[in-house]
Amino acid sequence: MKGEQIKTFIILATVFIGVVAYALHPQKWQLATIPLQKASIFTVVSASDFTVVSSSDSTKSENKRLHQQPDTTSVRALFIGDSMVENLARQYAAMLPEATDSAFAVIWYGSTTRQWAETATLDYYIRKHKPTFVFVCLGSNELFVNNALQRKPYIEKIKSKIGSMPYIWIGPPDWKGDTGINDAIRQTVGDGCFYDSRQLTLERGSDNIHPTDKGAAVWADSIASWMAKQNIGCNVNSGRKADNKCRFTLLQPNFKGIRTQ
């Protein structure tokens, strides 16, 4: 039995050596009048084998990847930003599916893009809450700065902290125009990830700045409608649940941010 196995092995090895020798031999062989096809063990790659992707195609591909959120029943939404987040997160969380894990809001009063970019605060809360979708609402405290376009590196840094996770950046709902922060955000994150709040007329509180609950509800509804049209994930229910479970973390203006240890 052992001798038969050795014979079989020798036959297979001989056939294999013959195939390799034929593949490497520069000339073609034929059996009688039939030419034998040669299948090279090497692959020659030509320019035609590559697909050139334009920058616009790349952006579309990135937006599609960032916005994918197939399971809307397991949403873990994280809202981060300045004081504008408070009522907005509460109103939006009330529309999330009933089976949602939960929603979290981290409000850093008086914060700017620079503070979120230069500290590990966002990194910390992403690790802590493990969101599946991030809502960034920043820029209200930078509406009237003189160097708005110079804030792009901070915006880019925040974007890099979020990484490949689906997200949108909600532009600040200005009340007296701005000096360029909305444009800086849009140019950095792209139209597919930027919701422009400037076209909205919102009911404001006594300070004429922060939206009331009613104004925030209009704001949240408008964002949800825009996301649906853009085919962005994190779908919502029609109507609101009175017992929404958005959990808030409040960081005061004197908070110095979480530092990398």
C-alpha cells in the first residue's frame, strides 16, 4: 500500500514539473496538429487594468461610506458641541427609534472648534459612549471672529477624530449673519456632511440667540428631513416620544478639556 502511494506521488510530481516547465518555456508546443495553450504563472498589469477615480468620485465614495447606517434600531447617537446642542439633542433624541440603545449629548458651554480640536475631549467621549453616529454642532461662538477661514485646521482635526464613523456637522443657526465660519465648515467637511442651518427661522429664547424647545423641534425636524433626502443613516420615527432618554454631560466654560495622558 505504501509503495502505491509513492508511485502516485511520483506521477503527480512529474505532471506538475511538466506543467511548470511548459509555462516557463519560451516556445509553444503542440500535440500532433493541435497547439497547446500556455497559461503564464506571471501577471502583466497594464494601465488599462486600473480605474482612475476623480476627486469628486472619491468624495462621493467617502460620503457614502460615512453615511451608511443599516441598523437603525441600534443607534447610539452622540451630540457634541456648544450650548446650541442642549435643546437640539433633546428634540432629536425624542425621534429616534424606540429600540435605540441610547443617545448622549456632551455640551461644552462657550466652546469653539479650537478647544475640541486641541484636547482629547472628543476622543474620550467617543471611547466612553461608543456611538454609531455623531452629530457635531459647533461654530456659534465663532460666528463673528475675524479669522473664520483660519479655523479650518481645527475643523479638519475634529473630522479626523471622528474618523470613518458616520456623522454630520450641523452649522450654527446664526441670528445676525456670520463672518465665514459656516463656509469654513462646509469647505472642510463637504456638502454631504454639512447641514446649513442659516436658512431656518427659529423661535428664540429671551436672549434672542438660543432656540426655544419649539424652535429646536423645528430645527431637529428640518435636519431629519434633510438627512432622509440625502439618504444618510440614523433614521427617525414620525412624532416624538415623551420619555426620550438622551443623557447629558455638561462642561462649564472654565473647563480646560481632557488632556492626552
